[in-house]
Amino acid sequence: MIQELKDGIGNMSKRGDQSKLWRSRTRSHVAPDEAPLESQLSEQSPWANLPPELLLDIIQRVEESETAWPARAVVVFCAAVCRSWREITKEIVKTPEQCGRLTFPISLKQPGPRESPIQCYIRRDRTSSTFLLFYGLVPSEGESDKLLLAARKVRRATCTDFVISLVADDFSRASNTYVGKLRSNFLGTKFTVYDSQSPCDSRIQSTARPRRRFHSKQVSPRLPACNYIIGTVTYELNVLRTRGPRRMHCILHSIPVSAIQEGGTAPTPSALPQSLDEQLSPLHSSKGKEPIVDTISPSIRATPVFSPGSREPLALKNKAPRWHEQLQCWCLNFKGRVTVASVKNFQLVAAVEPSHNVSPEEQEKVILQFGKIGKDIFTMDYRYPLSAFQAFAISLSCFDTKPACE
């Protein structure tokens, strides 16, 4: 019965009528009512009329059996059948912090698990200046790895932008696949992380000058009109040209330092500001289109500050490496996840004071590690309280030239 359900959902997800309907929705000025879509799907499949008790049991079994991509797409397809299926599926599927799995697009903005990290890798394409984040240990031969996020590097006169998207063929800020960006200063020593949505339970200032960024045919009331500054990454200047790895310091304005204290919690958004969660399509990349890059003026006054009385933000710092006399290099224990020596390799841990009351075990936990394993292939492992988007943005800062820091 479960196999028949999966086959039925798989066939339903590939129907041309459904894709045409979705394309028409994305071009609309105002999002249409979803009732026609639900009624059409109800007529197409008898599964939409199942009793709630039976439906709950079926989706629970599917959720428990499909634990990895690409088979986990069946769980996403369950949420695309109709409204009742969607609500039950969203209730059953837990956040990455609770289950350690990435399912819906919103999970890329939610904190990772507390214990074991989520392991990913980044593939760099020098010709197109793009960076693709995949879910998995290392690249597989079948090219069936799950694409999580994509970024394109855009050099400007006074800064460098890394525009981050859910797909690899559309980097426009007017698109509903846009999730944020990373911007450097002129020297490439300081980077600002922008999110397309305001983090939960935090007081983050948006960019100082809200500007219209959509063409008249692309306006949707559910698309955000500004970016929110959620963090900064700073590289220490190496004025004396001393030997050693790059020194990083990250301030995450959207995560309070109390998140890593005993009983603390990190902000966990429940939905994206766009209509992606209503579509509930699996994380994927379409091909065949030329990348589109937003050409908005880069002049932004970035002054993210917490209002008086707000909570102290979480800070991250490099884990101190040790000098290996035989190898004559600085070494860190990446537990087999990094195999090539590179100035880009790093591990980040919490930078806390004794007054923060953070346990020594928590202070030693590597929250984010990044390193090289081959030509243009890098691993990225992250855990709570970082999200995949935040970890990816921090890792992208390594790909900008920093002669003053080396």
C-alpha cells in the first residue's frame, strides 16, 4: 500500500497541468485562490479523500521510511496533494534541530541538530563564478546529490556580492527563490550577511534605505521589499605578515548568546516570506536557463544594531590550531572531512566570556567547519545554532581574495 501511494504521488507530481498552473501563479500580480488547485488534485487522485486517521498513519510511515534524498522527495510530494495532506505532513515533519533532516525549503533557515552536524559539500565553478551547496558527504558519481543552495559571485567597483538562491539558474532579487546575500567591503576583510526575511524573536534593522526592487509585472504582496542584516564576518589584518591561518570573527545578530546556554533556544522561522512553502516543492535545481543577476545599486548603509535592552548576539571565533613540526604546518582535527591543506580551512567555536555561563563542553563544540578535499570541492559541516543558509554565507566569505589577511 505504501509503495502504491509513493507511485501515485510521484506520478501526480509530474503532471503537466500542475506545472502550468504553478507557472501561471508565479506570473500573477496577486496570488490566486488555492481552492481550484486543491479541487483539481482531489479529482485526479482518490488518495485526497482518505479518512484523517488513515492519512495520518500513512504519512507517518512514509516519513519514517524515507530518511535520505532523493527518496525523501516523496515526503514533500505528500504535502503537495491537497490542504489536508499539507497540514498533516507539516505537523509530522520535524525541524532539523529535532530530527537532523532537511525536508522543506524553510529547513534551510532553521538551526541544525545539537549533537551530530549536518554534513554538506560545496562545488565551485570558476567559469561562471558560482558555488553550489549539496547535501551529502562527498560528490557522488550519479550526480544525484541534493542541491540545497546556490550562490553567484558578482564583483562591483567597491565591493563583492555573493547572491544566494534556492536554485542554480536564477539569482535575481526579484525572484521568489532569492534567500539572501553576502557583501564584502573594498578590502575583502569584512562581510555582511543579509537575509530576505526578518529572523524570529530578534530585532534586526533592515537596510537603511528601502528601495523598490521589482518590476511592475513581478510585484507580489508576499515578497519582501528589503534585506535584513543578520551577521558580520571579519578577517583580522595580518600587518606583520606572520605565519598562521586566517583569523575570523563572526557576529550573528539574529542569534542570542543565550541560545547555547543550558535551556536556551535559537530563533526558528516556520515559513518563508515567499510562496515557496505553499508550493512545497522539493529542493531542486532546474537547468537550461542563463543565470540572472540583480543589478541593483550596491550602495547600502549597513548599521545593524540591537535596540537598548535587547539580547547580546552570539560571537564565533577560530578554533586555535596547533603547529605540526614534522609537517611544518598548522593543523586542526577535521575528523577526516578535510584532506587538502588550504588557507581557507577553518573551524568556528563560540567566543564567550565567563559571565555567559556556557559549559566547557559547549565551548569546545565546533559549530561550523569548512575545508578543501579536492580541486574546487569543499566540505561544510554545521550544527546548532547555525542554519544551512547562515553556514553557507559564512563559508562563502573564504572565496573572496584577502591579500591583507594572509
